[in-house]
Amino acid sequence: MQTGRAVSYSFLLLAAGAFLLFSPSLSGDFVLDDPAYLAMNPALGSPRAFYDPSVLTADPEQQRMMYRPLTALSFGLGGTNPFWHHLLSSLLHAACGCGVFLLALELLGGLVPAMGAALLFLAHPAQVESVAYLSGSRAGQLSLLFSLLALLLHRRGRAWAAWAAFGAALLSKESAFFLLPVLAAHDLVYGEFRLRRWAPFLAVFAGFWGLRSLVLGQSAQRGLWGGGLAEHLSLSSQGLFHDLRIALWPSGLRSCYSFPQVPGTGLATLAKASLLLGGAALSIALALLRRPAGFALCWFFAGLLPVSNLVPIDALAADRFLYHSLVGLALLWGLALSRMRPLWAALASMVLAVPLAMRSLELQQAWQSPLALDLHAHAAAPEDPCTAVNLASHYFNWGMLDRAESLARRAQRPGVNAHIRASAESLEGFIRMKRDAKAPYRR
């Protein structure tokens, strides 16, 4: 049993370390969709967010995609200054890390394994996007924080408070429904599953989904990727497998990912889908056997459910999609550390955490501005048409039309998915218009 003083010091050390680790992001500008959500949003922070989805963003194409009223309210805290939003994002990430620490401490019983689990969650390089991309990550941070609170309250038998925390998680981001299978797995492994304890959480989710459908008038954010079911399953499997890969081996991280669109489903896609389904089946089997590893794996795969595109969403893969799942990976790592002697566990924890933290510090430089972000993405994956078309837009704005056209044409190769191809074709059309407008002055 750990002393209260040791736990308090560890808690403060984690919070301070997390804040320092992501302090370089404080100087970052708005990037990607941030201006539409934060800088140019006339309804920023309005309480109308509970019944008017247009409060979340000024982008009319995205206003009917998401119902996240608590996230919309939180945007009002930072105003139109990116510094305050970055500060809040760093503090929320630190709070989530402390929540992971408390949960791991209760489940694993040791201070060193709990610290190791929290360090992995906080320092994983995929978390850079989850902190630095303000409008894209705030919802995930809030939903995870409330989800952790709901589970901790559930463990203490405080049912009404746990249900309220789960409702707050859903009102922050709909992907908090991942907590439903997590709660079931938790009760199977660490107690006794009782439907009457679990059913109220399902009722809260049903009420939220009804309200969301009433406000938005739709469930999915978009239609099927690729146009048909086979193409959608192929692209979704590629995206989900990529998320799994960067969780386990975080290399080549960048702000956008695209995947080749091929007719039907090939052997490679079937193999990836089989591996994902096999991992999910293993997690369920271990949970039924009451193995702690089963709970950690269930958390990991349940966290991937909302981003699996079973209900189509507006991206196939993203680093921030791993925010919930990385808690499961962290718990699995903490479980491995709990099998070691404390000194060896502390050593192993630092051997993993230090290089992860160094990589996270390095990646934050790319999130300082839109140009730095797109230059980094293209350098990381010059063959990805998504990075090419994003960088091409900068050259277009600077009037470097030949360079912009060259990059845009790369994004129109055979096999490029329709979404990226359409963006490249649109940009090439603007390039032609700009050239035509300049032509009379050259004569």
C-alpha cells in the first residue's frame, strides 16, 4: 500500500512533467481547422451549443457533423488568442495523465507501475497532435477526462456521479461511448458483471444519441469512403490498421494520412482486418477469463471503435484518434512493469519514456504554424498525396504556380482516393484560373 505523501508527490511530479513536456506548444499558432472553430467563430462559447450545432464552428460544411456542446463551451475560455487555448490543452492533457495514474494505481497496486503507465500515456509521440491541434483535440481530452472520472466513481459505487460524468463525456465527444464495453470488461475482470449496474450507462448513451440525432438530423459525418461498401471497408481497414501501427511504433507521424483506393478488398486488406478482429477477440477472451491484460486490451480496442468508420467519420486515420486507446496500452505496460522488481521496473519505465518524450518535443516544432506543419508532413511522407496537395496550396498562395501544379498532379495518380483527388483537381483548376488572369499582363 502506498503512502498518501508518496502518491501526492508522484501526482504533482506527473502534472508538472507533462506541462513542461508540452510547453513548446504554447508558442504555436492556429493550424488546420483552428481558425474556423476558434479565431473566426462569431458564436464562440455560446450556451446555444446545446441546441444549435453551428456554435461549434464557423465552417458550414462541418456544422452538421458534430454535436459537442461542452467542447463548444470550452472554446470560449480561450477567446481568439492561441496561447490560452494551448495552455488549456496542456493542462487538460496533464489532468488526463494524472487520471491514468490514479486508475493504474488502483488496478496495479504499485506506485512504480502506475507512474510508468502514466508516463507512457503522457509522452507517446502520437499525443503531440492531441495537444497541439486545438480544435481537433479538445473534445478528445474532455471526453477522456470525464470517462476516467466516470470509471473511478463507478469503482467507488457512486452511481449517480458516475452516470453524470459519463453524460459529460458524451456531451464533450460522442466517441465516449467506448466506455460502455470498457465498463463491462472492468466489472468482469475486477468484480462481477451485473446488468443493473451497467444498464444505466447504456440508458445515458441512448438519451444522448437521441438528443444528438434530434439536433443534427443525422448520425454519420459523411457517406461511405470510396463510394461503395467494399471500397469503404478496404479504406477503413487500412486506416484503422495504421492507427494500430502508430500506437505500437510511432514513426512517420504527420498531420494527414491517405490510403490507396483499390477495387474490392485485396489480400493485404483482409489480413489487416483479420489481425484487428483477432486482437479484439483475444481481448474479450482474456476479459472473460478475468485476466487484467484482458481489461487493458479491451480498453485499447474499445477506444478504436469510434474511429473505426463503422459509422463513417471525416477521416480514416489520425494521431489524435489514439487518445482513448493509449490508456489501454499504458495499462498493459503498467501490468508488465508490475511483474518486475521495483528498481528494474523504474529503469524500464525510464528507458521507454525518455526517447518517447524526446520525440514528442521534436514533433512539437512542426505544429508551430500551418506552413511548418505541411512542410514536416511532406518531408515525412513525400509519396503521400495528402501531404502533396496540402503543401501545394502554400505554393499556390505564394504565386509559385509551377511548383504547386507539380505537387497537385502527384495527388491525381491512379489509386488515389476520391477525396484527395477531388482536392487536387480543384486546386489545379484554381491554378489555371490564376494563370489565365495573369496572361493579359504578360502580352
